[in-house]
Amino acid sequence: MSQTPDSAVRTYIEQHRAAFLDDLAEWLRIPSVSAQPDHAPDVRRSADWLAAKLKENGFPTTEIWPTPGAPAVFAEWPSDDPEAPMVLVYGHHDVQPAAREDGWDSEPFEPVVREGRLYARGAADDKGQVFFHTLGVRAHLAATGRTTPAVNLKLLIEGEEESGSPHFRALVEEHADRLAADTVIVSDTSMWDEDTPSVCTGMRGLAECEIRLHGPDQDIHSGAFGGAVPNPATAAARLVAALHDEDARVTIPGFYDGIVELTDRERALFAELPFDEEEWLRTAKSYATHGEAGHTTLERVWARPTAEVNGIGGGYQGPGSKTIIPSSAMVKLSFRLVAGQDPHHIEKAVRAWAAEQVPAGIRQEITFAPATRPCLTPLDHPALQSVVRAMGRAFDKPVRFTRVGGSGPAADLQDVLGAPVLFLGISVPSDGWHAPNEKVELALLLKGVETTAHLFGDLAANWRHEP
Amino acid sequence: MSQTPDSAVRTYIEQHRAAFLDDLAEWLRIPSVSAQPDHAPDVRRSADWLAAKLKENGFPTTEIWPTPGAPAVFAEWPSDDPEAPMVLVYGHHDVQPAAREDGWDSEPFEPVVREGRLYARGAADDKGQVFFHTLGVRAHLAATGRTTPAVNLKLLIEGEEESGSPHFRALVEEHADRLAADTVIVSDTSMWDEDTPSVCTGMRGLAECEIRLHGPDQDIHSGAFGGAVPNPATAAARLVAALHDEDARVTIPGFYDGIVELTDRERALFAELPFDEEEWLRTAKSYATHGEAGHTTLERVWARPTAEVNGIGGGYQGPGSKTIIPSSAMVKLSFRLVAGQDPHHIEKAVRAWAAEQVPAGIRQEITFAPATRPCLTPLDHPALQSVVRAMGRAFDKPVRFTRVGGSGPAADLQDVLGAPVLFLGISVPSDGWHAPNEKVELALLLKGVETTAHLFGDLAANWRHEP
């Protein structure tokens, strides 16, 4: 299988960049805001536009997949090599809400280029990063003289990611056969920074629950009864306080069961990143780091599980005071999970632990939301190696390894399809996702095109479809 | 000094009970709801009515004392004995809100008698209990043949008790000379139950604070940052959890300093009360007792200090979930205090302790509300002995000793006037204070009249004014 010559790729991209950017700008003009019901027609229009554009770019199969919410776009371009690996690219065509008055310097749905940056809602998250695959695959064909990609290429571009992907898992389950893949490439993340290309190898999972604690049948007088009956707000506080020991480790028995611990090599790779803790703290708008003993900040957010209280409430919260023992209290907890942690096991462990935290006279109710699994691709996975090589050729720089602390629908793809997930993103932290003046760096966007142009050949050359 | 003959007192009361009850009913028809601004004219009318009625009952001095809120009524009937003790009776003429649709069987401001009970808002809390002093003092005079009371009798009946007595302390300070007393008799409490006359010897004090904990400058993403920065909701929970040890004792250093511990006799007297813990729990609408190890429920609510969380809040409390580390959290704490505890010392102790509970990166703010001191009159105090004897003669039963767990403006009288506070109440727990169908038992109301008729002579016979 031939490697794509770098110069041929660059020439092709140079020749087609203007049309590519015009097309992207046209897409960005469609305000496909999935969270706002009045934009539902725009989200459908965005799906139609993408399907048509993918067909125009050569994909023999393009389909609109409806959901009970916004539609997804599926496209497929099979290889003529029956043993070529099956690669599924994931992204989304819906965007966050945006309005000029939120602080945008130009209309959010009127793309403009200023100083090498394309400003528009969705420029980086995620239309730009979806779209670089279209020119990438054509550059791959042009530079190799192929008529079909070296891999069996599939795209699944959903329309509800910014609304929490409520129908995504069902969609993937419904179409599991069509989506079958040896690997999933998610292009909906960032690299380390403008100067540091990097590949993300995993994301944390998420388990969430709400715990309600019921004490007296109604608020009762803290003078008449205080000191002699259990207070559900105290019980809620003691439960939250008991989540962590003095080393900030989670105390729930079984919580750390089965965790894939960081290897020495991974810890060393994290430590090599140009990480500035002061700057990170500014991004976190926080005034100190705090976390599990024995781990760095990057390890804590990328590779260690957490127990966080996202909300707590009980009793009187208005101005002044009210001398009551509240009738009930509530805590919302979320647990970020890392590879090796099973959400069902975590739910069982949390329920068992929580039941033991409740004093006599307090009734407890726990509700769990559907969980998201963690994903992690080993550093030595051949597909990951291909991404690193392709990115290295495009950027002509060493490629670093990162992870993300958040959780996303990619885990459903890993789960349902049983395929490892790779994260190939060329966005950077300064791109302003979900914020005013979202942008994408044009130079990096074209590096994304170049990376995919190299990637498909590299994958096919070094890895075979395992039926 | 002559003792009032019991039969003469009873005869006088029997002869005047109809007019007494008619007058009380007239007063109860005035909806003197201090918490509702549109009833402000009614509260003023109530004060005017009472001042006029006290004059009609023989008080040579009656005055309306304005405050920035609702007015109080002051009345004075000096004794012809210059060494007679100075007795100040405290009560209030304002009432809780009430509306027929809240569940009343009759109009709350249309008093009706059914089965020996007078139903109306304020019947027990507190107009009935203020008013029994008027017939009581007249019965005292009639039965002893005196023209002035055996004690220097003063009444201070405030108009904002149901609104938290916001101007009461200032009023007492302003008129401290006029209010000078050897003892204060508060008639705004209950006795143990219908069959168990009792005297209350003290009430707990109250210190209240709000603690705000500030973490990130805004809510931040629990995926991106979770596990690596301090969470203010966790800090709030850990602070609340740290308030008590495993024996439910308050852990704040210095909190128990100077406490007047219960004597063996007091513990024995508490234990003699016909206390039914199951029934008490039903009143508390709670499902277990819980409190400081080594103390009974009655000891816990009457004679032990507490630290209760009245409210806690932080982060997302709406439906579903939100994966944030909240920017801030808040707890409202109240501390019930017992004799020997100084609110200023408690505030200092809480501030010092709280400052130590805060992790690096969290900023803490504490605000204290004005405190209320505890009050406690020793069992062997001569004025208390007089109340017990007077009540015993009226009820012809042994009189028990109780306390109340709540806190009230009586403490300001003790504080400013430097006089011990006694609690003489004939209401019972079933009277429904602040609830629909508030009532007073007519038989007990007349026992209240009879008690005061005996009390003034007993006080004067056994105790002298100490200038």
C-alpha cells in the first residue's frame, strides 16, 4: 500500500483550499442550534446541506438518519480493498447558541476571516473539524492516484451533541451493522496548543446521581426540637464530607476496582507537556489546586476518577435566617470514571456506601442518570500509531499525547461498536468553544486536512480489517 | 401581708368570668396580625383597645409606646407598700396570620366557644394569657380587700412578637427606668399538658450565622477541572459535617465553656415528667431521636446547646443534572445556647473554628445576626417559689418544672433590666399556636386568673424589693 507523497498532498490542498473554505463558510451560515426549538429547521437544513456536500465530494452513499430529535448524517465510501480497515469518523453538525450581543465582534453566523482565523459559531466546534475530512479524503485520492479510499471510510455526524446527544446511543444501536468499524476517529477535540500537535487517547466516563434525604415531614422549629432529632441537611453534608479521605481519595468501597493505572511511560509523557499550572488555574478560574494525593494536576483531570458534588440544597436559602430543621435535603453527585471502571459497578458501590451514611430517622432516595463509559486507547494501538505518524507528517513536529477530563457520546460508539476510539482534533484551547468569537485557526484547519490525507493510507498500510 | 383566701378568689372570678370572656372576645375580634402590613391599623387598634381596657380594670397608668413598627402597651399599678417587689408582666398583643381557608372550622377572628374551648387566633398566643392578668389582679384586690396590688405591677405588652420583635430590645433600653423590675413574668408559654401544671424556668439563647464559601469565579466544568480544584460545595459540606463528633457533641473549641450544667435534682425533675417519646416524635414529625450522647431528649431540647444547619445551598439544584463545580456555596447555622454561654464568646469561637475548616483556594465570609441570650432562673429563686405555690393553689396539683428549647425577647428583658425571668403560662401543646383552630381551654384560662390572684400576694409576702 503506497504512502501518500507529502508534496502532492500539499499541492492538492493548496489548489482546493479556497473552494473548501467557501463551502465551510456556507455551512457555518446555517444556524444549526440544536438547543433552541425555533432553530430545528436550521438543524435539518444543516444535515441536508452536509449530505449533499459529501455526495458532491465523492461519497457514494449519503443518508439522513432521523431521530426523535435532530437528524444525523451518515456517509460511506468503501475501499476497493476488501481487507482495508473500517474507519468511522464521528463529529456533529449542530452548534451552541450564539447572538451578537453576547459579546461577538461580528455576526456569529456570518463567517469572517481576520488575521488567519475564521470566526463563526461552529468554526471549531465542530463543523470545521468535520469538514476537514472531506478535503482530506480527496487529497488522499489525488495524491495516491486511488479512486476509492485506502480505508473503508464512514462518517456519522450527529445533530444533537450540543443538546446532550439524547438519542445518539439508540441511533448507534439501531444502525450498529452499518456503523461497524475497526476504529472510531472522533474529530471534536483540541490539541494541546497552537505549537504542540497532540493526539488525545481517552476521555473519562460519567456516572451521575441525585440523593434526597428526608427527615421531618415538614420543616420543624429548631428551638423546640433542635438537638434531639436528625437533621437531613446535616446528613447530606456528612454524606458529601465522607466522600473523600484526607488524601482526597474517594472512600467508597470498590470505587477504584479494576482501574487501568497510568504506566510510567504515560506519566512521563504527561510530564513532558508544556504545562503551566498558574495558567491552568486561571483557565479554571480557581485559586488553588486540590486533588488526589500522589498525582499531578494533569493526571487528576485526565486519568483519575472523581467524586464531585455539583449541587447541594436543603432548608432555608433566602436572605436572613429561619430557625428550622429542614424537612429534606438533596445532593447531586457526579463521578468521572477512568478506563477499567464499570458504571454499573460504580452505581452499586455508591448505593451500598450511601445507604450506610444515613442516620436512623432519615430516609434516603437515590436516582442515577444513564452513565457514560470511559474510553482509552493504548499508546501502542496500531491505529493510534497511524494517527501520530499522519499528524507528525502534517505538522512536522513531535506529536504529544493528551486525554480529556470530560465525557462524551464517543463512549457510546466504543461501547456499541466494540471499536477503540481515537481523538483527532486540530482545535486549540483559545478557539472559544461555546463562547463569543469562536474561531478556528486556518493554518491548523488545513493541517487537519493534511493529517487525514496521510492517515487513511497509513492506517491501511499498517493495519488490516479484522472481521 | 395577707394571703388571698382561695374561696374568695374563686367566688370573685365566678362572678366576673362572663364579662371577662366578653372583653377577651372583643379583643380577639381585632385581627392584629403584625406580619401583614395591611393589618397595621388593626395592630394599632389592638393596642388602643388594650390600653383602654387596662385603665377600665383599674390600672392608673396606661400608655401606648410607639416603635418604628407596631406599638407596645405599657401599664403600671403601683403598690402602696414601698418595699413591695416590682413585677413586670410581659406578653404580646399581635397575632399570627390566619384565614378561614387555612383549615379553620370557624372564622379565626370570630371567637366561638365549643366544648369548653374558646377558638380564635390569639386565644392562647397570646391575648388570652395577657388578659388573665387583668381579672387576676382584680380578684387579688377583692379577696384581700386591698386598693392597690401587693406588688408594684407593670405590664409591657408588645406588638411585634410574631414578627420577630425587631424593635423590642431598643424599646426596653429606651424605657429601662420605667420598666425596672425585680422579676419578669412572661405569660407567653405553655404548661406541660392539660393535667400537669408546670412552671418554665428558662429558655435557650440563639446565635445565628451565614457562612459563604467562594471557589472558582464562576461555575466551571466538572469534566475539564473536576478532581483538581477545591469544590466550595464540598467545603461547605465538610464544614457542616465537622460541627459534631460521633457522640453528636459540638466540636467547636470553647463551645461548652462556662455552661451551667444540669444538677442531679433538675435531671430528676425532668425525668419525673410524663414524657412519651413516641408522642413527642409525632409532634416533631420525625422518625428517630438523635442528639448529644449521655442526655435524654428533654435534656437535649431544654438544657443542652446545639449547632443546627438551617439551610445549605450551592451549585445546581434544578431538575436533572449539570456537570459543574459550583462557584460558591452557603450554609446557615444556628446555635441554641444555654445558661452560662456568652453569645460573643460563641461568635468568636465559631469564627476561629470555621476559619480552620476552609481548604486552600476557598474564600470564606461569615456574617452573624444579633444574638439572643439564654435565660434560666434557679429552682430555689424566691419568685419562682411563689409562682409554684400560686399555681399549686389554683390547680390543686403538684407543679412540675419545664424549660423551653426556643429563644425569645424575654432574654432582652433579663439582659437590659437585670431581672430573672419566670414563665407563667396556662396554654397547652394542643392549643395550636400558629395553626388553624387555635384555642384556649376556658378552665385553664380561669386557672391562670386564679394563679395570678394568688401570686401577687405570695410574692409580696415572701420577697421584698431590693433597691
